[in-house]
Amino acid sequence: MAFLPQFIHPEKGPAIVQFLLLGLIFVIMSCLYTSMIAISIRPIGRLMKRTANIGQWSGKVAGLIYIWLGVKVAFQQR
């Protein structure tokens, strides 16, 4: 909500109407975005189940990323 006030212009009508309209647009866009993510996850999951190698390697890659981040933080200087 802190982002919306910069788009409210009192000279263009009641502020509450502008807030409600911007809030409605925000909610609709959030629902669409979340729905698109939920719809796209299922085919990706099916693909990963079909290719067992991807499933095995994804955990190893994620582990290597965490190890690399840990080493980077350990040797970081202030």
C-alpha cells in the first residue's frame, strides 16, 4: 500500500475511489500472476518425474549452491 499513494492525484477525483481502483487492479494482477505460476508448475513436475536424472541432479546442484554461498560468506571481509 505504500507504493500506491504516488499514483493518487486529488485533482482527478476522490482519493478513495482512486485507491479502490488501484487496489482492485493490484488484486487482479496478483491473482493472474499466482494462477499462472500454479498452472505452469504441473507440467514442470511431470517433466522432472519423467527424467529421473534431473531429479537426482537438482538436489546436488542446490547443495553445491548452498556450499558455495557458505564458503563465500565464510571468507567475506568486512
